[in-house]
Amino acid sequence: MKVSIKSVGIYLIVFLVGWSCAVLSYSDAFYSQHNGFIEGDVVKTNKTKSKI
């Protein structure tokens, strides 16, 4: 059975993409426990009048 470097690379890329999608979907399901937003993420801005 002859296997070329190109086909091994393609299989490796497909495997890594599938594995990373599985890990991301699992982590999204596992770590999506908080509701709403975190208070530290809010940035307060001051509105000033421009003098143009």
C-alpha cells in the first residue's frame, strides 16, 4: 500500500480540524453556566461635547 506525504497531510489536517471542533463544542457545552454578562466586562465611557 502506497501512501504519499500529501495524503498523510490531508488526513492529519482533517483529523486536527475535527478534533478541535469536538473540543470546542464540548467546552462550550460544559462551561456555558453563567447567565448574563460579567460586571467587569462593562466599560464606562464619558460623553463629552465636541467643540468643533
